[in-house]
Amino acid sequence: MRADTVQGDPRIMPIIEVNGLRKAYGGRPVVDGVAFAVEEGEIFGILGPNGAGKTTTVECVEGLREPDAGIIRVAGLDPRIDRDQLTRILGVQLQESELQEKLTVREALELYSAFYPAPADWRGLAERLGLTGKLTTRFGRLSGGQKQRLFIALALIGRPKVVVLDELTTGLDPRARRDTWKLIEDVRDSGVTVLLVTHFMEEAQRLCDRIAVFKQGRIAALDTPAGLIDHSAGGTVISFTPSRPVDDGDLAGLPEAAAFEHRDGRLTIRGTDTTVNAVITLLARHQITAHRLRVTDSTLDDAFLELTQDREN
Amino acid sequence: MSASTAVLKAELRLFSREPFSLFWIVAFPAVLLTILGLIPSFREPDPGLGGSRVIDLYVPVNVLLAMIMAGIQALPPVLSGYRERGILRRMSTTPVRPAALLTAQIVLHFAAALFSSLLVIAIGRLAFDVALPGHLPGYLLALLLGALGALALGAAVTAVTPTVKATTVVGSIVFFPMMFFAGVWVPVQAMPEVLRGIVEYSPFGAASQALHQAAEGGWPDWTHLGVTAAWAAVLIAAAVRWFRWE
């Protein structure tokens, strides 16, 4: 749908560039040679298991941490050197932070508005995030989801060019999560670039133009959600109960088939669309009937698990 | 409205929502002075104190007590909490430096202590006929240096302790000897000579002597002012040197 921006126009400078990023804590590498570029107006997802280096990477982008090595540019700015300029164009939602216990929602919104030269209308943001009824509530009395929504509002209040959201919808109920996704899409449609760290596959699949899958401090894969699914082995799953046994030799010869499995008389084959057609031809040739035939796409979940599984274990 | 003004305004609101801090800083020194002043013998001239009354000595002591309450009792847990709870970190991603938040809190605690000092001086004058400070510039200088020392000590406590819990514990440990040095139990001027000789080199012992001399109408000894200023300088340097933003 936005394939043109995803491919990247060589004339457009990426708004976020990360190259050769390394960061170790106590000699243990947490980020180990990460490189990616985000185009303007893109929602770029960072996905990965806990401890894969996602948060450390975005904290380096935000200028909160100093990389051991590597080059980072956000709109041409170096997050460490050009910190002052960067804070004016970057909106941030941190994974873990709080506000003053007794500060009300309204006071927080007004306070953070005063930090930026041309802030957004905080009332509009509060309304979109369902905080209008909570304006006089103190931060300490908000529920986890309300705090989260307030932090999303604060990340957007300075009309940033780039917004970094670390665990955007953690703690939100399904309804609030969907409302937040819509808000982020609208934000992107207004030209803002979004760097999104997430645990939720559904969120990544729905929102992200491209996703970098992190594994042990490196990027294991970087593609569109559809691309990640397609390129994972066994992107399409065909399963059926054959009317009589199918020869294993024939199955092994199927084009682009990644794996097959017999279980309780049911045959499951993982492959691609080509495999599906070949299976149908094979069955027709041997006059085998496929009972309860199902063809399903594997999900981003499957792709993610395959990319991040630990092969050593 | 500039960003720093907005921060100061917000922090003032928050400060006004802390009744316990306000009580200990603003009300307690005045209440203590009132209680002491109600003891009849404290209102009698004492030849052992060069003809001064005990209550005369306790006005500068309670002025210092206000500073200690603000700087060592109230301030450190606030600063430490802002750090521990990621409030400073969140602010450091905005165009406003988190130092603005710390500055606002220090300024507000100083202002509250100053207000408390005025209250103590006014109660001393109106209720117990304690003369107003005889040497006003000297008194103000001693008061400012004492306040600086108290706030710097609080900031230094925050700097060397990683968590709110540790800050509160260390703050309390520091708090009691500082009250003693300031003369809350025995005014410095009424201490035995040997003890006084030692206490005079502590941050609030020196400030207490300087305030007392200025209250009596003379310019405080440079030694007392110098000791107070040196403590403030060392503590500020320690706070700056060891403070961690996260």
C-alpha cells in the first residue's frame, strides 16, 4: 500500500540513520552492530525478544545513552552533540518513567506544552486519548493505561518531526489499543516519522511499514511485515487428510516446500503458493482426495518466532 | 510564559500540596520558638549569657532550624524521588534541561525557609520582645550562607545516595547532628567552651555564631562567615561532582 515509500527513494535522505551501533554494559554487548535507516513519514517497527537491545538502541537515538561505537543521525543531527536541537523535533515515550505524583493531567499537559516553541493543542490530544475526564486527576491516581495515554500525549505535544514510542500500547485495554493505533496512523499521515518498539505482533503488522527484528543485539531481519512472513520458511501452510497415503518421495520433490509432517493421518506441508499448486497437481495425478483441506498463511508471529529462536539451544 | 517559569509554577503548586514539608519548614520553627518563649525563666536575663535571655539566643537558632528543615529534611527525598522515578530522565528528552526542575525545587525550599525565618523573627519581636537583628547586612549574609550550606548539604546527600530510601536514611542521620550544631538543644553561645570551640567549625555552628553576633549588632567574625562559606562551597562541589541524573 505504501510500497513506494518502503522501497526508499534515493533522492530522499533518511530521517533516521543508524550505522554500526554498538553498546556494551559491563563488557557484555547489548547492541552489537545495528544499522538501519528510516524514511520520513514511515512507521518503523523494532521487534524482538526481551534483552535483544531494542530499548538501548532507541535510547541511543534519543540521546539518552552514549553509544560505544557507531553513527546516529536524526534529521541530520547527532543525538549527543546536537541534543538541544534534537529535543525540539523529537517526541519521546519512554518505556519506564513517571511524572510528579501530585501533578494533575491538565498541569502535566500545560507544563510540557510550555517546553516547546509551537506546541499542539493539548485539549485536542487529551480528547483523542480519552483523558478529558481525567484532567483534574493527579498522576499518582491514574491507572496504568491512563498514565500510558498521558505519556503518548506528552510525546506528541511538541509537534515532533520524529516520535519514538517504546512499548506504545503496553497496559492498554484492547479498545484503547485500537484507538491509539488510529491516532498513530493519523500522526504518520500528517508527515511524522514514527519509531515504534513493540512486543505485539498484531500492532507491528497493523502499523509498521517496515520492521527490524532484533535478536541478541543484532538485526536478524528487516522487511515489510508481508515480506517477513513471505520470506520465513513455510509462509503458507497446507493441511489435509489424504484418502490414501502420499509417497514421501513425492512430497520431498515438491517445489519450495520447507517441511512436511504426518500426524494422525493428517498431512501438513509448509511452503509457498507454488507449493500449494504443486500439491494440488500431485494429488490430482495420483487421484488422491484431500479431505478437510486448509490453506493458511503463517502469521508474523510464526515469522518472528522462527527469526528469533535460539538455534544453539 | 517561558519554560523555566512554567516549571517553577508547576513545582510551586506541587510544593503547596506537601503539607508535611510545609509544616516542618514553615510552622515548626515558629512553634518551637513560641513554646520556648512560654517558659518564664527563658525570658529572664541570664548573667551567664552576658545578660541575654535564652529566648534571644533561640531566634537565630530557629532561623537556622528552618534552613535545616528545608535543606536536609525536606529537599533530599524530593530530588531523589525525581531521579528514581525517571522524572528527570523524561524531562531530559524535552528542550528543557532537567536541572531546571532541581533548581526550581531548591529555590522553592529556600523561599519557604526564608519565609519561616521572617516568621520566627516576627514572633520573637512581637511576642517575646526580642530585638530585631542589630546588624542587618551581616545578619542577611550569615543567613544566606547558612541557607546555602543547608541546601548544598541536602543536595550532596541526594548526590551520594542512589535511592529515595537511602536518601531518607542518610538525610535523617545527618539531620540530628546538624540540629545540634545549630544549637537547637543547647545554643552554641551557651555551650561549654571546649565544645563551642569544636562546634564553631561545623557548618551550622559557625552560622549560628555569625547570626548571633549580627543579631547583637556587630559585623560577624570573618572566621564564622568564612567557615560557613567554606562548608557551602565544599558541599556544592560534592553535590555537583557526585550527582547522577539516573
